[in-house]
Amino acid sequence: MSERTTHLLVDGENIDATLGGSVLGRRPQPEERPRWNKLLEHAQEIWGQPVNALFFLAANDGMPMPFVQALLALGYRVVPLQGEGKIVDIAIQRTLEALWDRPADAILVSHDADFVPQMTALAADPHRRTAAIGFQEFTAAALRTVPGIELYDLEYDVAAFTKALPRVRVIDIDAFDPLEFI
């Protein structure tokens, strides 16, 4: 019997757009971008199994080779796509659907509600684990409420950033530290 695998599906454009548009309000500087190795480590740790890390990106205007080479060196499989429409979303949806018939777990790294039908179908299987990673306050409500899905915050749970981002978030009173504010 083969070892169970976690499939990590990264919607890189969605994460980058949310970071730049909603969190920072500008194009991120290199030191403000996620440390993708931390995401891969987190994916390996949460369920303690091998990870097939797929990083989807649109390559209609060519591939950003230094970035692609860095991802490859970290152990990601880069999936460059071209075509019309929401090509990254379509590819991720198809990949999630392909997992329906496989005994594997799935982690989606995106805020997008376009993946709710596929994640709902996967999470309905009691023998499968599913998760979504992103900035929780920007994750689509429909994705956050999929029954059985685990939620992780890219900054706070995954620790994918080397410095704190300027986010306003709801703080559980048990986790409140007044020293963060004075």
C-alpha cells in the first residue's frame, strides 16, 4: 500500500493579489512576500505525510524564470498555464476534481470562493482531510464554512512572513497580548 499524500495547491496569483491589494495596499517588496518554504514545511507537518506541492501561475506573458527556479529548488512543481479566462482557477478546479477518486488529502492556498464546490465534495469524504490556507479575514465566507475543512492563516499559523504585516484582525481574548499595542 502506498503512503498517503497531501496535495498542496497554491493559487499564487490570488495570494499575491490579496497581499498587495487588501493587506498592504501596494505591490509587496521582496521581504514582504511569503516564504514558500515555510508553507511547504507547514503542509508536511499538519498531517505528517508527504506533500505534492503544486504552484499554479498564469504564463500568458512568459514565465518569471527566477521565481520558477526558486520554487523548483524548494520542491514545488510549477504549473505554468496559458489561455483565456481564469486559467489558474480552472486548472486548480480540475486538479481538485481529479482527487475525488484518489485516497489523498488536499490543502488549497487561496481565498477564492470558486473552489467551494470541489472543496465541499472532498471534505464530505470522512476518510479525507481538507484545509484552506490564506489570510483568514479575506478568505471567502463560503470557503471558510465548508463543513470539515481546516483553516490556517498564512501569517499567524504558517509563519510564512519574516516581518509582521499591517493587518487588522479579530483577536480571541485568550490570545490577547496588550504588549502588542503599547
